[in-house]
Amino acid sequence: MRRPSMRNYSLSVTFRRGKPLVAYFYLPRRPGDASARTEKVEPGLLVDYAGDNRPIGIEITAPSQVNLEAINRIFSAARQTPATTDDLASLAVAG
């Protein structure tokens, strides 16, 4: 029996000529949430925060430079279930 996923995020990827150009992890949001500030946390990774300082998204500006460990450091701080290699599969095309 398969356990239900506890993930509360989704990944959107924009491609150009078949390669990932940019991506965005949507973290849990409340109605009306919008980015109040953005912080660069690692090369190629920016975190968007709501007005109450909750992380609500991760901008991936350099998909070919991002790795699972860097994403999971952000997920851990946001109290999210860790991402897996399958979650980043669409970014693996870069390279």
C-alpha cells in the first residue's frame, strides 16, 4: 500500500529549446499571499517571503547549477518534506 504524500509544494519549469531556463517551487500559501521580499540564499536560488516572513516560493534562476542538497536546506528551514531526485527530474535535462 502506498502512503499518501505529505508534500505541500509544486514545481513549475520554463523551458527554452528543450532545456530548463528557470523554475519555481511553490510552497504553501494562504489566500492573498504575495511576495513581500526576496532573498538570495545560494547561487541560482532566491526565496520569496510573505509579509509575515513565511517562505512561499523558491526561484531557481540557474537550473543547471542547483542540487538537491541546496533545495532541501531551504525546504528544511521552511519545514517542508524534503524533495527527492524525482521532484527535480525536470531540471536534470539541463546539462
